[in-house]
Amino acid sequence: MKYKRPIGGIIFDILNVTFMILFCISIIYPFMRQLTISLSPAEEVIRKSLKLYPTKITFDAYNRVLKSGQIVSAYYWTIIRIILGTVLHLALTTMMAYPMSKKYLPYRNFWTGLVVFTMFFGGGLVPTYLLIRDLKMLNTIWALVVPGLVSAFDLVIVRNYFMSLPQELEESVKIDGGSDIIVYLRIVLPLSKPILATVALWSIVGHWNSWFDAMIYIHEPRIRVLQLVLRRVMLESNYNYAGFNTAAIGERQQSLQFTPESIKAAILMVTTIPVLCMYPFLQKYFVKGIMIGSLKG
């Protein structure tokens, strides 16, 4: 017997597919346009005759961006921040989530409630700044890493994932004389790759996109993260800040293969493409980890 779908379901599918297509276009089109501007020669950008794809390709804007000392320095500090922040975040989050996942932890509900409380209430910007200042962390990379070492949301997700692991594995290790540290290092962590990849991806993207804390805590020009440089260039059109000579670009614009718009687009691509390249490799862990980690409370 052939099943006949109701007209309401058909209309819903049509509207849903149409919405998703328009939503994807709204995301892809601005990205492709900026990519086209960054790869197009100056005469095409000036004429405003750009298509969705570049008719002529030139990498002069990227060469100019990558030769900027400020951009290279910002990349360096951003990578250092990501490595320190992600590694320490995973270590502290898992070490705190493991005991909280055990029913025999004394006052477990109290500790869990205390962690959840911090998700809704915080000290605020001014007390946090004063604390960072009193800890002598201003103008250091630690001001960008230490405040976000433990996230209450990530902690709850990891805790829930640990609770979903079979308890028989832990019991078998302890029967053989293994301690909680052995269980944590050799059983729990190897079985938690999906949730660790998920939390690592959140941490990497968060550190990569963060700029506000760097603007507040870092005052020395030598310690600037990439997104802060991008913000200055995009919002303030401060090319000299990023190591570009605006006057020279204006005088030589006819002979150059890039324009200030090309520089903006190239910087945007340089700060966006690395994160996009990570998602295909971590997507399967991301979906599995977030689904399992959100089931058990």
C-alpha cells in the first residue's frame, strides 16, 4: 500500500528546504564575495565589476598581509593562546569533571550546584579586571588564558559524558589494584575522545575569535591577538596599526595589484580559513560528543 503524505507535510518540507537554501546562500555569498575581492586585481575591485568568483587571480594582497610584522606577531600570540588555553582547559575540566561524575563523591550535589550557579551569576567586568591587575597578569598571555581555564558549561557536559561510561570498566581496574588516577588516565580519557574533541573545538574557536579580553587586559602593542588586529582594521580602517602604509597605498594604487578593500578581505580570509579547515576533521567527534554528553544529568 502506497502511503500518501498529507498536503501540510509537503508544504512544510517545501518551506523548510527553501528556508535552508536561503540561509546557506546568506552565509556563502558574503564569504565568496570577500574571497573574490581578496584574489582580484586592483582594477576589478575599483570598477566594482566583481563576480561571485574571480576572473583574474592575484595573491598580492595576501603577500602584503603575510609580510606585515603585526599580522605575523598576532598569529604567533594567537597560536600560543590557543595551545595554552586549550590544553589547560581540557586538563582542568576533565580533572574536575571526573570526581563530580562519581556518586560516592561527598556533597556531590552541592559541588554541582555551585558550578551551575556560576553559569548564571558572575562577578562582572570591573571586579575581574581588578583581580587580573592584582595578580600581575596585565600585559601577559596569562590574562587571556587563566580567566577561561574552566567553563561551567563544558564541565557539566564532560561530567555527563563520564557518567555514561560503563562502571564495570572502572571496577575491573580497581579489582586489579588500579587507583583512581590509573582509571582516569588509562580508561576514562581514552574512551572520551568524542567529548574531548568537542570541548577542544569549542575552546579553539573561542580563543581564536576572542578579542574583547585582549583589548581590556593587553595594552602593549607587541602582544596583540589576530582578532584584535582584524577589528582595528575593519572597524577603524587603521591600516597603519596593522603595519600597512595607507599613504603609500593611495599613491601607488594604480600600479599595485591590491587596494585597501583587498587588504581587508585578505585579512578576513587569513583569520577565517584556518578555523573552517578544522571542522571537517572534528565534525564526527563534535556531533557524537555533544549528543552523548547532553543525555544524562
